[in-house]
Amino acid sequence: MYGYTPSKDDYLTRLRRIEGQVRGLQRMVEDDKYCIDILTQVSAATRALQSVALGLLEDHLAHCVAHAAAEGGEVAEAKIREASDAISRLVKS
Amino acid sequence: MYGYTPSKDDYLTRLRRIEGQVRGLQRMVEDDKYCIDILTQVSAATRALQSVALGLLEDHLAHCVAHAAAEGGEVAEAKIREASDAISRLVKS
Amino acid sequence: MYGYTPSKDDYLTRLRRIEGQVRGLQRMVEDDKYCIDILTQVSAATRALQSVALGLLEDHLAHCVAHAAAEGGEVAEAKIREASDAISRLVKS
Amino acid sequence: MYGYTPSKDDYLTRLRRIEGQVRGLQRMVEDDKYCIDILTQVSAATRALQSVALGLLEDHLAHCVAHAAAEGGEVAEAKIREASDAISRLVKS
């Protein structure tokens, strides 16, 4: 059980849609579509992935991090440090 | 013929790899993998998409925009404005 | 007392340095420096601001959010939602 | 003369406003303002800096890069490569 478990189906639906967007990008390249139109679709797929990440992160904070924080001590510190590192990777990606 | 045409195969290979990463994300969610590990993979897929976008953009500047700039006039202005809008979407996504 | 309070002096030093970078940008524009050199400095100032934000966020999670999570209930939920919104703004900025 | 020269005053006004935002951030830290409120202002300053960067970049493409592209040859290639590198730094910052 993780924070995202109750929303698994929703995440799977969104990830399948992103997979479809990436396959759509391949078709655009194969069919010699205009560069700018491809870039627009890449931006859309990137935003969709970021939105999945932000959802997973909120679920993680609300569940795993909150539980660890309630316990306190080193477990809490480690979880918060781990979440901060993930946020940092997300902001820089 | 667009800027990316000579590198079509390379872009297709990269996009297929990204499709594989997104399918891998679905498996991670299905198999109840740890949230932070999923987030790390989402960041990797996002970076890979951004890298494709930056490549397409450089090819576009070097080819379509450069040709339009050589012609000058309104065509050049329109192409540069269009490229700037795409860069803006990319920076904000 | 907030999460960042013990590191106030460090944050002030970093923010003064960023203020200096932004003043340096004004001098570059006034002195007609080359666009790309100005852009490089804008990227550096942006990264420095983002790094301050990530630091403040980690302090906030480790202190305010952790305390609220230890209390639990609606206070905890509200704090986590608020932090998630801040993370979202940061990722999108 | 660079692409941004005709808009120098506008850029200086915007950069002075960003300098004011960064000084405002220092006051917020000194006055022990709430972390999330500080983060909201950091996001605003970051977005303002990015907007300056996107403006400078568009001016640069419309002027320096367009001129170099009209000349063609190695000069054009070097300018486009240099602009692409700046775009890449911007996207990643």
C-alpha cells in the first residue's frame, strides 16, 4: 500500500494516454510532419508526465511522508530528505 | 524535407525508447513499486523528451529558420516568431 | 519559528548574492554586452533562485509539514495540500 | 547594436523590478514570513527572470541569428549552435 494505490487505475489511464502521445510523435516523425507541430506535441507529453509526477508526489507526501513524520525520529528525517531529493530532480528535469 | 529529416531514424529510436520508459512506468504502478522509484523514472522520461525537443529545435533553427532568414522579410519574421513561441512553450513545460 | 529560521543568515546571504546578480544583469544591458552572455547570467540567477526555493521547501517539509503530519487530521491534510501546490508552482515556473 | 538594443529601457525596467522582488524576498526572510508565502514570491521572481530570458532570446534570433543566417556558411552554423546551447541552458534551468 502506497499513497498512489487508491488511484492506480487513474494513473494507469494517464500513463497509457502518454504512451499513445509518444507513439503519435513517432508517426509524426515518420510522416514528415512540420517540426513545430511535433514540438507542440512533445511539450504536451512533457506536461502530462509532469502532471503525473506532481500527483504521485502529493500522494507520497500525504501517505508515506505523513506516516513517517507521525513516527518522528530518523525515519521521518530520511523520508523527508528522500522526498526533497525527488522534488529537486523534478524541478530540474 | 525538414531540419530533422536526415536524423529521422535517430529520433525514432529515441522516441521508441521513451515509449518503452512510459510502458515501464505502467508496469511499476501495476506492480506497486515504491513511489519515489516511480518518480525517478518519470524524471528520466521527462528529460529524454526534453532532449528530443532540444534536438528538433536545433535542427529547425539550422534548417527552416536559417532558410527563411536568408530570404528575409515577413517570411523570416514569421518563422522566428513561431520558433520563439515554441521555445517559450518548451521552457514553460 | 519556521523551518528556515535556523538558516536565516544563510538564506539572506544567498538572496543578497542573487540581488547582486540581477544588478549585474542591468549593467550588462546598459553596457551593451552580447545577448548570449546576458542569457548565461540570467540562467545562473534563475538556478540560484530555484536552489533557494528547494532549500526553503525542504526546511518547510522537515518542520511545518512534519509537525502538522504528527498532529494528523485536517491540519495535516491542509498543510500537505498547501506544500503540494507550492511544489507544483515551482515545477511549472 | 544587438537585437535587444531598441528595447534596452524596457529590459532595464523589468530587471529593476526583479531586483526589487529579490530585495522583497530578503525582507520576508528577515521578518520571519511564512515559508509558503516566500516560496510564492520566489516562483514569481523566477518566472519574471525567465520571461526576460525569452525576450532576449527572441530579439537575438530576430537580429544576430537572422543576420548570420543570411550570410550563411560557418558563421551561420556557429551562431545557431550558440543559440541552441543557450536555449538548452534555459530549458534546463
